Amino acid sequence: MIASLRAFLNRIAGGRPEEHDITALGADLDRWSTTLAEAAVEETEQVYGRRPDLLGRGQATWPAVRFTHLDDNSLEGVVTFDRYFLGRHGVAHGGAIAFLFDEIAGRLAHLGGRPMARTGYLRIDFRAIAPIEVELRISGRYLREEGRKRILRLELAHGDTLCAEAEVLMVTLKPGQR
Ligand SMILES: CCCCCCCC(=O)SCCNC(=O)CCNC(=O)[C@H](O)C(C)(C)COP(=O)(O)OP(=O)(O)OC[C@H]1O[C@@H](n2cnc3c(N)ncnc32)[C@H](O)[C@@H]1OP(=O)(O)O
């Protein structure tokens, strides 16, 4: 279903359907919204975004990263921004890159069984355009750990071109902190 939803969003973003198809699609979506409302559950019970075994952790609105290497202190992977993540002129939206980086930072921060942490800052430099619909490389590693603070470095590259880099602070949550 998630793969279908991802493909659907991509088609919506890249398509210009006929008027009658737009009307029919809206009606179909409304019907499904009603059905899904009846299946609503609490956050702790939901499946969406909670399947690390699936591409994109089982959520359709996250750029689908495929990790090629994971150890306790670093990760590498590939990602393709599809049409849904277009900013303009064939280039990925900067917010999509921020979304990608925050998610990867979350993954990196919790490697090696480290305790739960949240993003304190995510400082991004956009160095070159990140084209959509081509495979890009992502990498992340620990710069240092200081008490509750984990300082991480992330990179997004197209071939030899560095598209974006970020320094991220992840802060270990205190007992009882949400
Ligand atoms: C597996 C997939 C998981 C996906 C996870 C995705 C990650 C996310 O998106 S999390 C959502 C976005 N982030 C948030 O909502 C966080 C909101 N902020 C907070 O909750 C808090 O500010 C929090 C937890 C980051 C830090 O607060 P708190 O626990 O009170 O820490 P606090 O005692 O103030 O600071 C601890 C240290 O971090 C430093 N610090 C905290 N925030 C910052 C910051 N923005 N800039 C610089 N330093 C900071 C403090 O200076 C302090 O340093 P030191 O120990 O040297 O004095």
C-alpha cells in the first residue's frame, strides 16, 4: 500500500489529468478517507512510519533511502528524489533535503543501541543543486559525543558533487522527557 501511495503521489505531482478524472479521483479519495477514519488508532498503534524493514520506514512522504552500510558510528546509502519532491527546474526542494537529513540523523543517532534522542539543531548548507530522478549518495558519521550531546555530520552527493551537508545536534532525552 505504501509503495502504491508513493507511486500515486509521484503521478499526481507529475500529471495533468482531464477534468472528469480529477472529479472521479476526488470522489474515490473521499470514499477512502471515510473508510480509513473508521480504522483510526492511537499513535502507539499506527503502522505508518513504523516499519524499519520497509523502504522509507513505511511512510510515503519521506524520500526513500536504501541504506548500503550501517555500523555503530556511521551510515551510507542511496536515495532518489522522485517528482513529488520537485522544487523547480528539476531540482529537489530544500525542505525535502531537510526532511531527509533529519530522518537520517535520527537513524544515525540511535545506532549501536544508543538511547532516545531528539534533534536540537539541523544546520544545512546547500552547496549545489540536488537533481530529482537520479540516484544520490548519502553518508553520515559521528563527529563527537559530549555527555547528552551527539554531534553528527551528514552529506548528500551527486557523483563527485557535494549537494548539501549538515551538522546535527541530537540530545539524549532525560528520564520522563518526551
Ligand atoms: C528512528 C527515527 C527517529 C526519527 C527522529 C527524527 C528526529 C526529530 O525530528 S526530533 C523532532 C525535532 N526536534 C524537536 O522537536 C526537539 C525540540 N527541542 C527539545 O525537545 C529540547 O530543546 C531538547 C530535547 C533538544 C534539548 O532540551 P533539554 O533536554 O532541556 O536539553 P538542555 O539541558 O537544554 O541542553 C542539553 C545540552 O544541549 C545543548 N543544546 C540544546 N539545544 C541546543 C541548540 N539548539 N543549539 C546548541 N546547543 C543546544 C545545551 O546547550 C546543553 O549543552 P551543555 O550540556 O554543554 O550545557
